[in-house]
Amino acid sequence: MCERSYFRTVVKACKDDVRKHFTSGDVFLPPPAGSVVSSRSGPACVHYSFDFAQQVHYPHNPFQPGPMYFKTARKCAIFGVCCEGIPRQVNYLIDEAFNTGKGANTVISLLHHFLGHHSLGEAEVKLHADNCSGQNKNNMVLAWRVMVGLHDTITMSFMLVGHTKFSPDWCFGLLKQKYRKSYVSCLQDIVDVVNQSADVNTAQLVGSQEGEVLVPMYDWASYLGEYFRKVPQMKSYHHFTFSHRTPGEVELKL
């Protein structure tokens, strides 16, 4: 089965599971955005996709007649995690004051926060990401989440190079359409743009305008690196499965 067919099959199966769990009578009632669902109280299995979008700049004026007053605009990175079963995407807005790059520690810190604050309380998680090894192929924190009992099973899959268009890109497109038509003067304006772009999009600040850290970043690679061994030829594999039945081990598939 090709990777695209596998992606569609997994998304459909998990979407059916989510719909069944949150449907009362004939009405689909998913938890509201921002609500915390206790672990293992949700659907048996949920699928999430995540990726970075191209950063946006502010201040932004859609009718800017000439050069901007500022020599360089302020940057805001966007990291999206999409739950296709609802559907809903949480967009992490990372102001340049809180930006720690796009490395593995940043990705897994944001993903760890999402699973703790925006997930549906599932026991089994299936994840998809693009094939950027520097950002995504550091799965120690997923193994750690299974070992400490936060999930029963986590499967991490990667799209093939050149075939990485998937759910987050749809939500990013809606977001960018709204951004191009909006006046943006500050970070809160970007939050408003995201929330107003579509029902599927919701914003999550990594840090506030006042300098408060809302989503902490951890050096997972250094801390967990003492307890896990690196997988040989990791870039050649596309599927990684961590199970509570075999703690500390990973099942690999090409």
C-alpha cells in the first residue's frame, strides 16, 4: 500500500471512531476548542497531522502603497497540529522573541503540549508528518509518553518526499487567505486572524506580548538521550510504533 493510501485509510478509520464516540443521537458534539479531555476518556484511536507553515510578518497592511516604515518586519512562525476527525487545527503562533528554531526539540515540545492540552483523550495516537528528518525524526518523547502511561500506543508515520501535501496545508491555506486581506499590527491581531479565518482553525500563543511563556520548550534530546539509543539508518524508515506492551522498544517499517 502506498503512503498516500495508507494516510487516507488511517484518517478515515480514526475519523469514524471520533464521530462514533462524540455523537449523541444524530448530533455530533466534539469538545470545544481549548478544553482539556482527561486521558483515556475519549475515542480509542485518534489521528493527528502536524507541520510548520511559512512564517508571517507584522505589521502587515494589505494595501501598503510603498516601502514599510520598519526596516524589517517582526516574524511569527506557525506550527499546526490538525485533528481530521473533528476537524480542527491548533495553530501555535511563535513570535520571534520565543522562537527556538524548527529543530526536533521545538517540534516535540509543541507536540507534547498539544497532546496534553488539546487532544481528545485517546488511548492510541496515530501521527503523520512530512519527511523532514531534522525536525521530526526524533521520537524519544513519544516512547517516553508510552512508558509513563500517557498513551497505550503511538504510531509515527512520515510522508514520502515530494508527496507531503496533507491536512495542515489545507488549514494553512485558509489562514493565509485571511491574513493577506487583514490589517495586522500586533501579535494579538494574528490570533484574531487565525480564529476568524475558518471554523477549523484555532490559535495557541507560545508566548504573550507581555513576555510570558505560555508553551515551554524543553531540551528533550539531551535529557532523554541518556536513556535511549539511536535507531540505525533512521532516515530509511517511515513508520515507528511504540506500545505499552513492549516499553522501551520501537517497531520499524519501511
